[in-house]
Amino acid sequence: MKSKLSEISKLGQLKLSGYAPKSIKDEMRDNLIEKMRTGIKRFEGIYGFEDTVIPDLERAILSRHNILLLGLRGRQKRE
């Protein structure tokens, strides 16, 4: 009998529940594919890069590549 993940408190219970871990790359890829299928905006809040950076970023995520995002020194990289 499979229990709910919120009720699991021990490693043995987690293993018995059938939980299968995913790598971060696989999780990101699956989430991106789901957003592409449903038509949800994929990178909300990022403007001006729709034809340059975003397609390259999507290809990298779909290919499970390592990604390193660099910004200009001294520039704020958050909202």
C-alpha cells in the first residue's frame, strides 16, 4: 500500500512508497516540456531575450547541458 509523501517521516517508508528521485537536470527538463505542451509562459519576468538567450537556454535545458549564467560585475541580478 502506497502512502502519501506528506505522511512519510523515515527513509524506509520513502523507499516503500515507490518514490523515485530525479536529477535536477531531469526535473528542469520535465518542467520545461510540460510548460511547452500547455503553452504556459516559460520564463516570466525576463524581457528582451526572446529571440537570443531564451531559445539557447531552452535547448540547453532540453539537452541536459550544464548551464552557467554570468552577469556583468556590479550589476544587480534580481528583481
